[in-house]
Amino acid sequence: MKETLPKSIQELILSLREKLKDEPEIVDMFERCYSNTLDTTVKKMEDGSTYVITGDIPAMWLRDSVAQLRPYLVPAQNDPELADLIAGLIRRQFMCINIDPYANAFNEGPNGNCWEKDETDMGPWIWERKYEIDSLCYPLQFSYLFWKNTGRTDQFDEVFWEGVDKILTVFETEMNHEEKSPYSFIRKNCSYTDTLSRDGKGAQVKSGIGLIWSGFRPSDDSCRYGYLIPSNMFAVVVLNYLKEIADFVGGKEEIAKKAEEMAKTVKQAIETYGTTHIWGLGDVYAYEVDGFGQYNLMDDANVPSLLAMSYLGYEPESQEVADNTRKLILSEANPFYYAGTKLSGIGSPHTPVRYVWHISKAIEGLTAPTKEEKHQMIHELMATDGGTGLMHEGVFVDDPTVYTREWFSWANAMFCELVMQYCGYEIKK
């Protein structure tokens, strides 16, 4: 074990070795993945904030950075220094949101670096400006979970509340995207999934039905239909978190009321517009809808996903609909579910055909009803590391030595969270 790791993490690893003494190889993989994020992606900044790159891309995604540090919430419960590191990320995230709530990825400083010279309202801090609902949900979730796991509330400062105002404004605006949104995005000479149609406005949706529009999915691919149901589910969860935070802090009655009402509106719209009937199966949640009656039946490996519904904390009106949806997306009725000789599971149009993502296998385990299934997912992940000792993005279903992204911290974190859950270490919610 690396002695450079914080004592709290060393103690966690030793505890896992005791719980899994008959399977030390699981803890070996856990230790590599768990230490990889701290060793390779985290940087403490002079202003006290924390900057976290996604891995092999030198930028910080609001979504990925939360997922990367989320497994450290458990040892942070008794480690003030580790908790400070996490608080620094929250501070950095809300600083970024205040710069531009429509951007998904940010630079370390105002250096002008970017993925591409896109036609959108770019700035020197912005690496990429793909508007994704989940980019605003993840920092709210992380702020709430940090409070619940450490008891700390210093993250709820002026920068946080300024960011909250911007998030709520964007959500309100994008519930009427056609009439009110200032956002557009055009990328030239690229795949159709990397840009938005209709001069950057995206496929037309029916406004005012209670759903929040998203330009892009958590894969950074454009939405086929602008109402992305898993991301709207996530919004419901974090809006309820926000109400609880506002009630606890006090003096934020207007925000609490707005968050509560918006959560109710979005949830009702999900249950009204976000389901459809499949012959022989029953009602299911769609991945995307347009409000006019068109549905996209699929799931993507990236989180939020339909598979991650319970992981995110969304409570469906009907558990039967949720169960039907899980059956659908974990079958070849989902066009991005692949079955091979070495691996079966959900992939993404973001990667080649017949590539299953380690993130989706981890979510499949985290949401599995039995400990036996969780154990199976852990071993499937370990068996498909391509001999690297770490997780990857997409893995070819017939040959795990063929994969995308050598260095992908989000996937490493998801493996760690699954192992921790299997051993009884739950993140408090």
C-alpha cells in the first residue's frame, strides 16, 4: 500500500482486505483505481479550490469530477483534510457555473484552451460549451452529499447560492426552450452527434409541458429529442435536495419554494410524457421524448441513465414501470445493449458498436437487487480490464484488450463505489 495515501484511505483499504481476505485480487484492483484519481487527476489550487481533470483530457467536466471524488466521501467522514479537498472541488464547480451555467467542461485557468472552436458563446475559461442538464445537477448533488457525510455546511456560501440562482434560471428558461432560450451550439466538420440541428437550436420540442430541455447527453452526444428523461429524473432528485438545504440553512424560503414546485412539475411531466407502452412488456420510461409523441427507446452507459434511476435516487410513481424499463434496456431491445463472448451490457453511440462501458457494468452492479449479482459484476469488471489493472471507457465484447481510453478516472471511481457498496460502505444520502 502507498504510504503517501491519506491515513483514512489506508484504513479503508485495510478494512476491505479483512472483509475480502479470500479475494485479495479485488482489493488490489480497488487500491489501484482508488489511488489513481488522487495521484493523477487532482490538483489543489492556490485559491483553496480543487481542480480535477477527467483523465487523458486536460479539462474538468462538472459531471466527471463529482463522480471521480464521490467514493472519497466515505473516508472524508473522519478525515478533515480529505474533506477540505472535496470542499475545494465544490467551490471550484460553483465558480465555474457562475462563469457559464451552459458549459460542461472548464479549463484550469482563463487560458483559452478548448476542444474545438465552436459557434457558441465561448470564453477563455471554457473547454467545451455543450449544455447538459446533468452538469448542473451533479454539483448540487455533491454539495448535499458532502453535508450528509461530513456534517459540514461551509460549502453553502455566497458562491454556492449565486450558482443556485443561475441553475434555477437555466432550468426555468429551458422548460420553454423554443421561446426563451439564448443557447445555441454549432460545431463544423464533425459527426452529427457533436452538433445541434436547426442552426444550433436542436430538434424541436413542445414547450411548457414541465420538462427541462437538454442539448446534449452525459456522453456529450447531442440529444435526438431534447427532453432527456434520466437527466430530468436527476433534476427532480437534486431540486428536492436543494429544498432541504435551503430549509436547513434558513432565510432561503423563496429558493426552497421554487425548488419544491419545480421538482413536482418536472416529476409530473416525466410520469405523463416520459412513458410509453411496449406490447408484451408494459409501460416503460423512454430515454428521450419531444413532447409531441415521439419517443427514443434506448439507454446509454453514461450517468444519468435509465439504468441508474435508483442509484440517483429517483422514486418512480410505479415500480412496475421501472422494472419493465430495466428489463428493456438490459436486453437487445436496447440498440446499445451488446452481448459478446467476454462481456455483455450497455454501451453508447459515443463509442464503436459492440463496446460495453465499464461505467454501465458498475451501475448494473450498484443497482442489482442481490449481493450475488453485485459480486458477479465486480468480477466481470476485473476480467475485462485488458490487463492494465484499471478500468476503461468502452470495451470490445469479444476481446477486452481492445478498449477506448487508457486513462478514464470516472470508470475507476465507479468500480471503487461498487466494491465499497458490496462491502457495506455506503455513501450517506
